[in-house]
Amino acid sequence: MNPQPPTSTDPSQADSGRTPSPRAFAIGTGVAFQTVGGVLVIIAIVAGIISVWVVPKASAPLSNWIDFFGKEHLPSALMTIATLNTLIGGLAMMAAGVGLQGERRSSGRVAMLVSGLMISCYFVIIITYIVATGRILPALIVFLLYLVTTIMFALARVSATELRKFPPPPDLNAATPEILEEFRQKRLERLKHYEP
């Protein structure tokens, strides 16, 4: 017969064996969204600087904004759209990551929306690069960004399911009438001890 380990009634030891939060995956996804979003912002800034030297210059000046998407200006337009998508999407990913870390109820759906819009934009850019310009290398770079964003979308979807299945508790920073009444009762109890 195996002896049973002694059970401790110390609350600090009981807390150390506590099960993790059922929303731990969403919290971890929030960290991932913040990290990837920050990296994407840096990539967008670097790509914007490099594009000044890499993207070929058009010989004819632009007469209106529609010409920006013409055959000669199309590579520059695609590069600009991809850079803006990466920059704005990266900032939005960081914001969605903060919501996921804070276990906000709708943060999973917001993260899905952000990454889904980025995926759609990247997909259009990839197809346009291949079909309209025939440039494979820029399409491959955008495809890598597409893959990263697709992985983030999958993580956001699992997190949204987790937050829906295990909804977070109400905001404890909100001063509800019950909390205020409890605080008033505790204050009155403390004041009784100081009465002469």
C-alpha cells in the first residue's frame, strides 16, 4: 500500500497547484499578435525605404490617380499597397494582441477580422503581380507575408472559439453597485475598530 503524500492547508501552496486559465491560448495568441505586428511594422518601414531604389521609375509622369494603376506604374502601385497593408495591418495586429492579452470578449473576432482583411489584400496583390506584371520575386515575398498572416488568422480563430466557450469574467475595474456596497460595509467594519 502506497502512502499518500501529506496534504497542505497552506493557501499559498494551494495557489501554486492551481489549474491554468482556460483562456491561456488566447493570452498567448495576444503575445504572438503583438510580436508579429511589431515585426510587420518594421518590415513595412524598411520596405518603404528600400522601394525608393528597387522599384523602377516610370518614364511618363502621372496625369491622374487612375494612371497610377496603369501598366508602367503598376509595380510601384503594388509595392505601395503591399507596404501600406503591412504597416496598417501590423499596427492593427498589435492592437488586437493587446485585446487578446486582456481577455476581451470580442478580441478574437477582431483579430480574425484584421488578419482576414490582410490576407485578402495580399492575395489580390499576389495574383496581380503574377498575372499583370509577370514578376515572381515580389509575388513570392508577398506570398510569405500571406502565409504568416494566414497562420495568425488560424490562431485568432482558435482564440475566438476559446473566448466564446470560456467567456472571461466581468471587468473587475468597473464599480458596480454590489462592489461599492461591499466596499462601504468593509469600511464601516474598519471604522468600528477605531471608535473610542
